[in-house]
Amino acid sequence: MSQKKSISSTDLLMIANQLIQDHDAYQEGMRATSVEERDGVLVFKGEYFLDSNGLPTEKTTAVFNMFKYLAHQLSPEFTLE
């Protein structure tokens, strides 16, 4: 039986965005705007800061790593309602 807490996506995004802002790797504009659950893993999405040609920038890597961090931190604790 799962020990995860059931939570709404809105409430989870509030928690996630607070974690982002409190993180040492936070950069201006980083924000999770949506979350879904796949096979028990929370997948966060948001702006990836691509350049004008649609290519990744240094900030893209930082955002990807932040969303990965959120998945590792929050997936063991929460499940979406």
C-alpha cells in the first residue's frame, strides 16, 4: 500500500515552485507550470528558455536539471489526485 499523499496539481505546483525558488541553482524565470504523473513519477514542465532558433541554451540545462530534481524530491512523497 502506498504511503504517498494525494495532492492536487495546483497545490503540488505551489510546493514545487517554492522548492525551485529556494534552490541554490535557481535562475530568474524558472517556474514549473504543469505536472503529470507517469508510472508513479511526477513529471514537471515549464519554460525551457530555448534560443531564437529553438536550440537549448545554458539556462535550458539548468531548468531541465531543476525539473529532474523536483521529480526525485516529490515523487516519493506525493501522487496526483
